[in-house]
Amino acid sequence: MSVETAKQAARIKVWDLLERARAAPLGVHGHIPDFTGSDQAADRLAGLPVWRDATVIKAVPDRAQLPVRARALADGRLLYMAVPRLAAPLPFYELDPATLTVPPDEAASHQAAARLGCPVDVTAMRPVDLMVCGSVAVDVRGVRVGKGAGYTDLEFALLQEAGLITPTTTIATTVHDLQVLDEELPATRHDVSVDLIVTPTQVIACRESHRPAGILWENLADDTIAQIPALITRRAAGRAGADRFEAGPA
């Protein structure tokens, strides 16, 4: 069985489990699940030392992590969210709670972020203390499976290459307990694992952590790169640098 086939099997298993248990809305297949108890998981995360010590939080724009984003703004944290599909030249939104003109619950929605947030490139961002991912499934080692688009891994790679992810940055995911699987999930070199799994009822510190060093260009298809301006720019800059190196001094 290929890695992607195994990942898809895990996704289907979890989506079915959540729907049967009515722990997520019907029609959750194909999405990061908006699970029952997401607000409780956010509260549990906010009670941890890693949250109390964080001043800059990066969170995914999925509905399941809306309580995390709202709590971050309410607690005065600088918040970064990715532009959907990283489809803009400035691929992240910066939300500063000190300048918001609407309540945190409203500002934290991905629609409001596009309206109220300041679009920024990684060159204008601050180092991230806590990164919160969405997941379809995750195992106790910290290996996570998303919905299959790969944007979380790309966002991480962009931040990592810019030096905004450091060894002290914590990577966490908030999920329903049914999304935490006993079996080991498959992973590839570009998959980011998490340090913490936070559910409505528990916190799991993961015993393994895999963090790619940056963008693994050999794993990216040309059509994927062509849809993400930040990747187009960085690949062009890398090629220009290689050409200058090969040419040597004038």
C-alpha cells in the first residue's frame, strides 16, 4: 500500500468515526473536521505553559481552530493566518489584537482576517512561538494527516526557511479524541509532525518530532509551484543565486 493510499484510508476511517458518533457535522469528508468540543480543546491548550509563554501564534484558518484563534486574540497574542491556498504574493495575514476594531471572535474568522488583517510576507513576520495545525488524524507519535492538500507542510516550510520556526517553537494540533489513532500513521520527508495533541479531554506530549529543514523542491510538482506566488519567487531567487555562483566573479 502506498503512503498516500494509507493516508486516505486513515482519513476515511476518522471521517466515518466522527459522523457515526455525531462528533462532527455530516459531510465532513474532504475537510479538516469541525469537531464537537473544539472550544474545550482550545481552552485546554490555553491553559498550558507553552501558551502562556507564547507571544506570537500561527494558526490554520480552518473552522475547527476558530476557538484557538479567537482565544489568541482575546489573550493579546499576535496572530498569523495563512492566505487561503497561499494564493497571494503576501501569503500570510497578521492580526494584531491592539489594533482590532471588532471582537476577537469575529476577527478570528478567515473571512474577517482577509478584511482586517495585514497581508505580510515571511520577511516581515516575527518568529513564531506556537504553531497550531488542523488535522484529520494524528497518532501518539505526533504524525498527523491533513485533508491532503499539503498546505500546512508548505506553510511550515516557508516559515522554517525564513528562520521563523526555531527549536523552541511548539507545534500543536487540536482534535477530537476520536481523531487520535492507536496505529502508526504513514509519513513522508516533507510531513510536519506535532509536539502536542490537545483534545477536549486530554493533552498528549508526542515522543517523536519531525521537522523538515525547509522547502523540499524535489517533492513539489511544477503546477503546485505555479499556483503559489511565494514559491515562484523563491525558486526564481534560488536559480538566480545558483547561476551567479556558477558564473563566479566577473
